[in-house]
Amino acid sequence: MTAAPVVVYGATGYTGRLVCAELARRGVPVVASGRSPQRLAAVVDALPGADVRTVPAALDDPAALRRVASSAPVLANCAGPFVRTGDPVLGAAIAARAHYLDTTGEQAWIRRVLDDHDPALRAAGVAAVPGMGFDYLPGDLLCHLVGAPIAPLRRLEVGYHVDGFGMTRGTQRSALEMLDGRDVAYEDGRWRRGGRRPTRASIVFPGGVGRRRVARYPSGEVATVPRHVATREVAARISTVSVAPPALAGALPVLAPALSLLLRTPLTRLLDRAIDRLPEGPTEQARRAARWTIVARAEGEDGRVRRGTVRGPDVYGLTARLIADGAQRLADPAYDRRGGLAPAQAFDPRATLDGLADFGIAWSVEDAG
Ligand SMILES: NC(=O)c1ccc[n+]([C@@H]2O[C@H](COP(=O)([O-])OP(=O)(O)OC[C@H]3O[C@@H](n4cnc5c(N)ncnc54)[C@H](OP(=O)(O)O)[C@@H]3O)[C@@H](O)[C@H]2O)c1
């Protein structure tokens, strides 16, 4: 049986190109889309012999976007920052009744998909799963596997550590959106504006990483996990050395609140332009060398504690793998979940993590008291 095609919007970016290559490697026909015909032609040239056709469509051309979205049962959006680009692309997928996935790391966009777009998604009979990359599929699934068996929870904490992140320009642009302090906290069983209090804490990461100073992380799990695990609180942290040069890492938790205020000023536009001058992203060798660890710790209302770890390599290669896996699952005519979904609502958490063992991903969960 021939595989159903997948639309990749933002096919010209660092991540979009990896997604196209991964789909092509599996023999999945790719409809590569984006705003630049020239850059789309280069995507085809880089995949000789693959079944890739290009359909340019700008964000301000809803008819063109809808034509693109109509050409496959699933659209994978890799064009960020998503708070700026996501609405027209998701709107086209809904109008064309195509399932939707994206690579966002932006909590604000995840909330927009799961809350604001959910009624239209259900009415159209399709699913949308934002945050299907390294951020935040492994963490969201791990939180479910750690927390659900002892729910209701008093608290669930997720912690990230990455060695050799090598952020792309796209990730750095999205980080400007994420760090503006407008993210939410999940406390006392509800979302509330949070984010400007300094955090002074550390987490012990397994596997030789050890104790690391951590900062607040405006991560997707804060938006997704309360939808599938009954909990009063979700807290997300990231080790400071994952995201800041060593000389700055120690001060990051204290500097972050001031930084988020600065990012609401015209400084953001200047930083955006400075990012243009940086390399597009890590070399293939550096990308493959990255190593990450995510830990989760759940405290039940009844005092029981569980914790878990998921570890693996290659943040961007993993994202391409997860988008390709997810697109193929959604394209299966038997897939019957609908609406805006967290990864753990869209896919079976245990089977999905187990299915990534060949990518070098290992996970474990244990009762800890
Ligand atoms: N969740 C994760 O773990 C994860 C992993 C990887 C990436 N991401 C996210 O995915 C996004 C892309 O990352 P990247 O590394 O691929 O960045 P990138 O190399 O800068 O690519 C950005 C892509 O978005 C497109 N784009 C940007 N603005 C657009 C607009 N106004 N209209 C149409 N297309 C537009 C670009 O098109 P042009 O080529 O025409 O400029 C390009 O295709 C970022 O938001 C990043 O944070 C997340």
C-alpha cells in the first residue's frame, strides 16, 4: 500500500528540511510548502529521487494555504515562531479537514491550539497536536506515566537538562517569544499568570549529570499535563547550563525576570535581527552529539511519590522522527481522536516511548516512597 502524503509547511527551515528528509526516507510522499519558491526548490534538490513536490503558499494567502492543506490528510507545521505564524496554517488545516501537528516549543501557542482552536477542530472532525518535537512529547508522556498511577497529585515537577543543545536560529527566535514572562503557572488546580519570580533550586539528574542549578522553564507541560493527569500543581525547570553560557548560567535564575521585561520592549526586534546573523543551526555532527535528560517527580495527595527519567540524543533529529511518526499515525484512517490534544492524549504514552528505543531513547519510572 502506498503511504498517504504529508504536507510540511515551513519545509525550508532547519527542522522542516529534516522532517522532509525523514518522511522521504520512509517512502512517504511529501508536499513541501512555505513562502519562498526558491528555497522550496532547494529542498527538492537536496532529496534526489524522493517523491517531493512543492506548493508555495504565503501566510497572508488563505486560499493558497487551504489548497496546500487539502492535498494530504495531515499537515505538519515547522514554521515558527508559532505565535506569529500558527493561526493561518492551523486555520487552513481545519478548513481542509486535515489533521495538524507542529514542532512548537511555545507554551502560549500550545494553549491557543488546545483551548481556542479546539471547538473548530472538533467540528471539523480532525486532531491537532502541538509540541510534537523534543519539546514536549517525551516530557509530556513521562509526566503521564509518572503521575497518572498515583493521581490525584499534590505536585508534579518536570526538569530538563541538555548537553550540547546548539540551538537553531528558529529556536532562538521562539525563545524570545517564550521568555517574555507571559507564560502561565499551574497552581492550586488552575492556570494563572506566572513567571517573574526568581527561582533558586537544583535538581539531581541521573546518568552522571548530577546536581544542577535550575531555572523556571515556560514549558509546554505546564499547559498540557493538567489535561491528562489530575494534579494541583505542575512546575517545569531547566538546568541553567542547558540554555546559558557557563559564565552567565549561575546568574540566570536571578536575571530571568528582568530579561522577560526587557523582551517586551523594542529590544526584541534588535535581537531578532542579531539572530539573522548567526549560523542557521548546529552541524550534523554537533546535532547528533547532543544528549538530553528529562526527569519527572510526582507527589500524590496521599503522600505516595513516583519519579521517572527519559534520556536520548539529537534534539532536532528526534523532532523530525517524532513528526514523521506522528504524521503517519494520524494519517491512519483508523485514528479516531479529535480536537486539540496533548501528546499523551493523542498517542499511547508507553507504546510511543518504547517505540523510540531504536533512536537511542531509554525511559524508566519507579515508586519512590
Ligand atoms: N519542539 C522542539 O523541540 C523543536 C525542535 C525544532 C524546532 N522547533 C521550533 O520549530 C520552529 C522552526 O525551527 P527551525 O529550527 O526550523 O527554524 P528556521 O531554520 O529558522 O526555520 C523557520 C521556518 O519558518 C518559516 N517561516 C518563518 N516565518 C515565516 C513566515 N512569516 N511565513 C512563512 N514561513 C515562515 C521559514 O521560512 P523561510 O525559509 O522562507 O524563512 C522556515 O521555513 C521554531 O519555532 C523552533 O522553535 C522546536
